[in-house]
Amino acid sequence: MLVKPSHFYKRQTWLLVLVAILSALSITFLLFPNSRLLHLSEDGDSDNSFYGYLEHNQTKVIQNPFKKTSSKLLDLRKFYNERFNGTFVRPPKRIPKTLLSFRNDYLALIPLSRNEDPSWIKNLYSDLNFVSICDKNDTRELCDMYSPRLYSYYELTKKTFDMFNFFCKSGAHKQYKVILKMDFDLFIDKKYLYEVLDYMVKNNDRRIYFGDPMIVPGENGIAMNGKIYGVTSNIIDDYCSCSNPEPESGLEDLWFGYTIGNCIKGKKYSLKDGLLYYNSLEHFIFHKKYKWGNVNYSSGRKL
């Protein structure tokens, strides 16, 4: 018969005591989960040594983060990626130039009928420095200017006459280097329009007439299509210095082109100071409609 030594029983007794202590601690934590021993409550005071250490070292303390909203937890999430934070270099993004770069150098005129929505054009060309010109009896607040009288569709020459005579009376064109006239139903590539304005603004000391030539040169020069045309402001100076009789009914773009052509011809400028025609690239300009892929855009009088 084997007899166990007395030290064996002593070690077994200590093991039983240790198990009993651990069991008691486990029961205590289950019954008292808010014990300040291991849990920092929301209203824990600063006499807690750990909490005091954080305050002393100005360490950010998150009070019960599980009660915070996701937006407040967002700053806790650390993002690390070796490609972005290590050897990967992201160059600064090149911001493309926009029409806003020339905002103080040009002005666009957009005449509107009562059937054309000024809100639409202001959103479509929000980066374009333009004024909408409505008829005298148009009460819409989004109109920037109003004509001095009423016109029929066949009297647009008179509307254009009044529009440019406004510059002669006010001298408003003198603060700009370029004046554009655009139709409501025009859709133009803005990057291309930027290039046009860039060239005209930088060469505003010349007499530049931009647009789409309508017919072959005649006695009074060339007229640009009315969907969009532009002139350097010195051409408006010439227009205002000439005696321009009020036109009858007809095509407003032909009238304007022939009027400034006849006016400048009478000045007998040298070839260098004469009228320079800047032909538009029509594949960047869409009049009344634009269709490509899932886009089918139509605008204009005949809708």
C-alpha cells in the first residue's frame, strides 16, 4: 500500500483555496459590473489614478464610446495603407482652368423670350458671366435686364439694335475686353469657349469678330451666325461712334455683321487695325439640339 506524503495534501489544499478565491472574484464582477476597479464610468471623478493620469497628460478620454453616434466615432478609426502612407506618392491634382478665370474680362448677352426659362440658363451657364435680357412686359424676377419696348419675332433686329445702343448710352462695355451674344438654345463646349475667350482677351487691342460666317464676304464684310458671336470691346466703341439708323424687320445677325462692317470700313483703318474675323469650330457648338449616347437635348422656338 502506497502512502502519499504530507506535502502532497498541503499543495492540494492550496489549489482548492486558489480556485475558491478565483470563483469568488468572478461572482463579484458578475454581480457588480459598475465596479470602479476596472471600468471608467461616464461620471468617474478625477481621484481615480488612471483617469487623473490621462487628464494630467492631456490625453483624449473616450467616455463610454458605445453610446456615441457613428459620426463621433469616426475620428477614432485609424486608416493606414502602406501604398498611401509609405512609399506611394500622390501628386497634387491639376485643376483645369474655367470660364471663371475671365469673369471680369468679358460679358455675354443672352436675350430671352417669355417662353425661355431664365432659371435653366442660369444653371446651365452658372460659370459664365452673362446677363439675361427679357422683354419689357416680362415680370419674371430672374431676368437681369428688360428691353425698352416690345418686339415680335420678326423684329429681333430692333431688339439687337436696342441691346447694343444700351452700351453706347451707358459705356458699360468699356470695363470688359470682350462682348458675346448668345442664343438661349445654344449648347457649347466650355473648354472650347475658354480657348476662344483666352485668345480674344489677350488680343483685345485688335478688332476681332468671332463666330460662324453665314455667307460669302459682301460689300460690307462678313456676318456671323446669331447663335453665338463675339467682338472685342473696341468694335463696340466703333459701333457707337457711327450713325446707325434703326433697322427694319430682318435677320438680326446679318444686320449686326453688316452694320459693324460698314462702320469700320468707313474708318479707313490700316490692315493691322482693321476687322479680323475669327472663325468658330462648329463641332464644339450645338444649336437647338444635342444628341449623344443617353443624352437627347432639344431647345428652341419650334418645340
